[in-house]
Amino acid sequence: MEAINYAMNANPLVAYFGKPASEFTKADIISYIQEMGIQMVNFMYPAADGRLKTLNFVINDLAYLEAILTCGERVDGSSLFPFIEAGSSDLYVIPRFSSAFVDPFAQLPTLTLLCSYFNKDGQPLDSAPQETLRRACQAFREVTGMEFEAMGELEYYVIAPAEKLYRASDQRGYHESGPFAKFNEFRTQCMQYIASCGGQIKYGHSEVGNFTLGDLNYEQNEIEFLPVPAEQAAEQLMVAKWIIRNLAYQYDFDVTFAPKIIAGKAGSGLHIHMRIMKDGKNQMLSNGVLSETARKAIAGMMELAPSITAFGNRNPTSYFRLVPHQEAPTNVCWGDRNRSVLVRVPLGWAAKGDMSVLANPLEKESFYDTTQKQTVEMRSPDASANIYQLMAGLAVACRHGFEMENALELADKTYVNVNIHKQENADKLNSLACLPDSCEASAKCLQAQRAIFEKYHVFSPAMLDDIIATLDAFKDANLRAELAGDTDKMLALVEKYFHC
């Protein structure tokens, strides 16, 4: 096998050591800190609010550095998670060396490591977000003999004072170039920072949404990642949101990942692409068509779609996005290259022949294996999601498809190859189950299906109880009807959940 050259890797640690981050050791981290003059170490870890928290360390001496890297530190779990009692709240956070990156925002040279939670007995915290995802991936592996990989499409709006020159056409910002798109340079700098922190980025571009509200311009952007093991995919999205917000703060821009800002304008999703791997090979295609493996995974998502919203759509504005005619799903169905469905099978380079040779006559046929590119895409989630719980929920759903006796039958029943929101397809639309229309409805769906998520001890009962209680507390069962046509109340709701 040809050796990989890591010299072009955007992560300076990977380039420095000439090996993947998965092979980093404590000795590597200490060596890099000494050789590169690192003065600070940060620990970061996710809390129940979906944001990364930070603990700072000054490097006193080598012995102290060795101690914090080996033993981690103690934190107050009750301030991080609502289901942890104050009387027994101490937790450990232990750094994972494979996650190390140089903080692009710190004034002093700083190395940051993501951490895992451990309880008082030195065991992984049962209800920690990362531990839930780890168990979900492990259960998927044990049931199917395959690996679950994922990646996200992270959409967000950049908000800044409106400019009169080269105004973009309203809701026509898809892949727009400058000067009509105003924040391309900001996005590319975000991408460079994300990549330097270990994110595996596929591409970035401006998105459909752009509009002016008052004296502010709202421009929608997207950064899409490459498929990696689901645990890494979740971490990359967490770090990416942290980077985008920090860089926006430096630019004096505002950024929101809010699912919906105002009626009639494009909402922002967090579409999750998935693929199933075995021995390094993508299992989503068979002889150029969607495989039985892929269809079973899709069936699992069809079965559990109503409760997946409890992980992927976590505040009331989420359900203002999940309405017809906004390229967001409303019904439980799937299809090929169809943006009105819940699970989409994107165009997958399955055509015979080398398109590059047709575009570039001087080239020779490459025989590149394009089957690795095929994924399936869940389109309901948005960035209000608890990303670890969402990835875990999708891993459970795909695993469940392999345990269902009628998986292929359900896949056939829920397949559509038409735009279900056109009048001529009304009969098909009426035959399909609907997604929940509120946080309260999602909570009820999760309660009804929770046994599947608790199977193999993937989701702890305490975590599911907390999610259900949190969603119920919004009391939003009739909110879409109450706010219909009321722009001011809608904007007030968005402001309340602006930084999701």
C-alpha cells in the first residue's frame, strides 16, 4: 500500500508528525508543546446546551503538563447537565490526544484538546453525549458487522449592515460569487480554521437564502464535510460551530444557525449524510444501484423518523422550517435526487464512463472508484440539534433497519419519485405519515419509540427523560397556527432561540 504524505494536511500537528491524528500519543502532545512554544492548554467538552465549554491551563512545568494530560481535571457536572444532581455532581474530563489542535483565536500559543466525561468510579459517564454516540456506533458494528459513517451540511446566516452595491437577488443566492455574495471570504477563512483544527471539509458555498430586514443583510452560507466515522463527524461539527461564531465576533458580524428566521425565506438545516462501510468499502451501492444494505438502513430511518426530530429539531423555530414548498421535508418518505423527501439519495456518480475524459480530452481514463461517494441524506435535522444525540439516533435508526423483518417492504412502501407537494400527487402525499409539527409532538413520538433507543443500553433512560421533559416544556403544540402571518411575533421567537 502506498504511504500517505501528510505534508499537505491543514492540521499543523498532522503535518508536523507525518501521521494521522488517530495515532497521536501523550508523548507526541508533550513534544509538540515543547518544540512549538505552546504556553497554554485548553480542555473543551460539550454540555447539555449543545455548546463546547472551555477550561484553561497555564503550563507551569513538565510535571504539571504530564499530570493534566494523564489525569484530566474535575468539573461540576450539575452545571453542565440538568439530569445530574448537585449532591453528586463531580465529574472528570479526560483529554483525547487524537483531538488536539492549535487554537486559531488565542493570543498566546494554545493547544486545545477535546475531552471525554468520566464518573466518580473512573468509568465513562453513562449519559455523556459522546458516550451515547460511542455506544450507538458500537451497537451498529456488533449487529451489522459494518461501520457507520456520517457527515454534516452546516448551514448558517451571516448578518451585517446592508450594502447597496451589487445586491443579490432575493432567495437566489445558491453558489453566488462575489460581489453579489458578500461573505465568501469570511466563509473561506472559517473553512481554513476548521481544517486546521482537524475538520475534513468537502466544500463551502453561498446558499439560497439572502434578504434584507431593516438595515441588516442576511446571507445564507453552507460548509459541507466529508464522511468520517460518526464520532468524528459530531466533533467536527461542534468545533465548526465554535469557529464560525468566534470568527464572526472578530469581524463584528452576527451569525445564526437558527432553523427559521422569517416566513417565505430559506431556513437553515443540518442535513446529515450517511454511508455504511465494510473493510474500507462503501456498501451503499450494488452493481450501480442502491444496495439492500442501504435500503434496510433507510427503512430504519423511516420507522424512527418521528422520534429523530426529538434529537435533531430542538426548539420551536425548528418546526417553522418543516413546512411544504421550502425544500424541507414534512412527510416520512425517501427518494432519488428528490428534495421534497425526508431521506434523499443524492446523485452518486453511478453513470458509466469517465466524465473527466469527456471534459478534458487530453486525459486518459482514470478508473476512479466513485462508489465511495454514495451516501443517503437525512434532511429533517437543523443546528438546534444536540449533535451527538442526533448522530446516535441516526445510528440507532440505521441499525434498527437491519433488525426489522419488514425492512425492505417498508422501504418500498415509503419510496417516492415525484414531488409530493404538487396537486397531482395528493393521493401519494396523503398515504404518507407526517413528521411532528412541534417540540411537544416530537416528545410524544420519542416516548412511544424510546425502547428502541434504549436497546443495547445506547441511550440512558435519564437522558431520554431529560430530552422529553425539555421538549414538553416548550408548550408549542399550537404555535405554528398562533403565529401564522404575524411577522413581529415570529421575529421575537427567533430572537429568543437565536443562538441555538
